[in-house]
Amino acid sequence: MWRGDHTAFLGQYLTAQQPIGSPRPVTAPHPPVLIGGTGERRTLRLVAQYGDACNLFDLPDGGSAIRRQLDVLDRHCADVGRRAEEIERTVTTALQDGERADALAERCRALADSGIQHVVVIARGRPLTSADLNCVAAAADWLAS
């Protein structure tokens, strides 16, 4: 589909008689593939083999899980003959109710020190509020300065 091929696909779980990918990807040979998850045997192995980016989860453990998972990813990359630097390392972190921008900025700095290149900020169980967005914007300003 990414190359404009409309050949029928008959898979175990999906059948497409005339698959059409429109609009076409703006990157070649395909859109970047981000694989999210923390499974050290299967998921991170799939990231090493096929992923352009990996998304982990920020747990309240001082970053030890992320450091361990990135080490595992590096080993999987070595096993499949791939340079670990080819994979963008991202994390999803939850904004705490009433969190201050300086605290969020410090958390992002600590994540960067762990090897994270991109942070996705979410609010758990609720939409982001104007105050949340202001906090994120202020944290981004502090990190940029």
C-alpha cells in the first residue's frame, strides 16, 4: 500500500481485496514505525528489528525501569545487527494534578539524562485543562532556555 500496490492481502486476521493507502506517506520507504511497550523479551526485540522509535512508560521508580529497558533494547539491537542510535527513544509521562512547570521540566531533564529524546505528556483519566497546557508550555520554555 505504501508503494501504491493494490494487490489483495489475505492474512490470518485481515483480508483486503484492494487495499488503498491514501494519502501516500511523505517519508520513504514508509512512515516511521513507533512501537510502544515495555516487554523486554518480545516488544523491545520487535523495536530493535522493525521500529524507528520506541515508546516507554514513566514509572515512579526514579527512572530505573527506563534505564533497564533501554539497556535491553541496546542488547536486542546488537543481537539483530542494528545500531541502537537509529531508534528514537520516547516516553509517555502523566502530568500530576496541580504539577508545577519547574517540576515537570526537571522530570523531563531527568528523562533526557536517561536517554529519552522525546516526551509525551498526558493527563490520566481526564482531558488536559488550560492550566495543564500552560504548565507544559512553561516547562518547554524553561527547557529551551
